Amino acid sequence: MGCSVCDDNARLGSLPPRELIAADRYWRAAHAFGTGTPGWLVLMPLRHVTAVAELTDAEAAVLGEWQVRLSRALHAVTGCVKTYVAQFAEAEGFAHVHFHIIARMDDLPEERRGPRVFTMLGRSEEHDLNITRRDEIAVEVRRYLEARGWPVTSPFRRSRI
């Protein structure tokens, strides 16, 4: 099938911090790549799903809580003024449902705000946020979540959220 999200989900125990910020038995959060934007997170189901309508009731029941908790963490970690949440799963090789949770900073130029923020996606490696910085942000977000007793890296136990 060639799903990179599923490939990463199969390696949960060996993923670097940027690829496993937090997880419960349904969802995994990671820092996006190819954006150059600190705090551009991606929330994806552990099970292969290609449309939101395919989510189980259990997956759907905690989706909103994950989005809000990650948004709160981004506010605390990055100082962003708001977060954007979007889901398309249309790009080649990225059909697995995933939600973008994007830290929108106060200084983001007007021409990049709203849906135009996606013009910042797909950047080359030299214009991307480096791996070290993505790992640092991931660890900070994880610590924020842990400090509030939210699930972080226990993907196979029953969700506590």
C-alpha cells in the first residue's frame, strides 16, 4: 500500500521525538516536515483511514480533545496567537487522514494567513525547520502534555482523554 504514516505507526517504539510527540491507542501527534514553521503539528490515526467518515466512534470521541490539547500546548510552547486546524489528505503519498494543527504566530504575513498558510508546505530541506529544532519543540510539547496528566507515549492502553 505504501503509506508512510502506517510505516511510522508500525515503528512507534523507535520513532524520534519529532515523529512521536504523543499518542494514545487511537492517535499519534508529530511535528510536520517541509514547512519551515515551528509548531506545525500533524495528528493522525494509528489505524489506516483515508476519509474522516471512516473514523470509528472511539477515534472520533477523542479527536477534538487531541486538537484542543495540542493547540493549548502550542500556545504555551511557541507563544502563537492562535492555531489553525485543517484536514485534506489529498497530497500524493499522504492519503492517510491527518489533521494539521499549525501554530499561527503574530508576525505571520497577511498573505500567508488562513488557508494560504499551506503555501508554506512542501519546502525543500534547506528551507525546512531542522531536525534538531523539530525534536526540541516536540519534547517541549510532550512536557506540557505530561505536566497536565495527558497521554503521551502509551499508544496501546485505553485512552485516558
